[in-house]
Amino acid sequence: MEIALEEARIATEEGEVPVGAVSVMGDEIIARGHNLRESLNDPAAHAEMIVIRESAMRLGRWRLNDITLYVTIEPCAMCAGAIVLARIPRIVFGAKDPKGGGCGSVFQIVHEPRLNHRVEILAGIKDAECSMVLKDFFEERRNVFHSPNHLPQRGKVNMSLS
Ligand SMILES: [Zn+2]
């Protein structure tokens, strides 16, 4: 989860909503990544999607039935669906997402009895830190927009916290 948090912090520096993920097989990291929705202009470029795709590419197979996926925030409905499709047996996440979580908070995709795949969930790991990274990001962004020096502009605002 430390590595997923590191990825979330990299996302912050890039002006992306800070969500990080990492996939692990045994003791080995297969892939790590973070949300890239802004940089790729891709609504589906969530941290989990990036890591699931890269894991499959690295392992040379779509069936990821031997990896554990760590993610800082509860996966959304799309990512939970991809987790099921990739046959990932176990996910570990930090903070719950009461606004869009697909693993129990809003939707229950990974335990849907009509699907033939079940995912073991471990939730609440470093949840305070995981949600703090997000909270800091949105607070910083609000400050940028409310600052008297802020001029309205098109495109990306530099939201680096450094
Ligand atoms: Zn997602």
C-alpha cells in the first residue's frame, strides 16, 4: 500500500486526482501506476485500469488469477468490473468511496452472486493516509482557484504541491 500511496502522490504532482495502484504476485511487483485521466484525456484511465492492463501485458495473459491488486481508494464500478473480468482473486484498498465505490459502498460488483467470479476484499488499509492524499489535493485545488492571483485560463492549472 506504501507503493500505491507513492503512485497517488506522483499523480498529485502531475495534476491528476491522486489514486495509485500496484499489482503483486507473491513478493514481486508486476505493475504500478496512477490515475492518468487528464494526461491521456481518457475517462477510463483510472489507476486500476492502467495497472491491470500493464500486468496483463507483462505476464502475457489476460487472466490475472494469481495477483493481488492494491489501490488507495475503493475501485469504481468500471474498475470493479475489470477486476472481475481479469479474474483477480484479491484486492486490498485504502479508503472507501461513498460517492462511487463499486466494491460495496455504492455498487456491489465484486460480490455479485450472478457473476461466476468472487473477489476477496481487504478494505481500510492505511485508509486515513489514502483519503488524506485526496483531501489535500482537492483543498489545494480550491485554494488555487480562490487565490486572488489566479487568472482564469484554459487547460491545465499547475497543481503541484511542492
Ligand atoms: Zn475506476
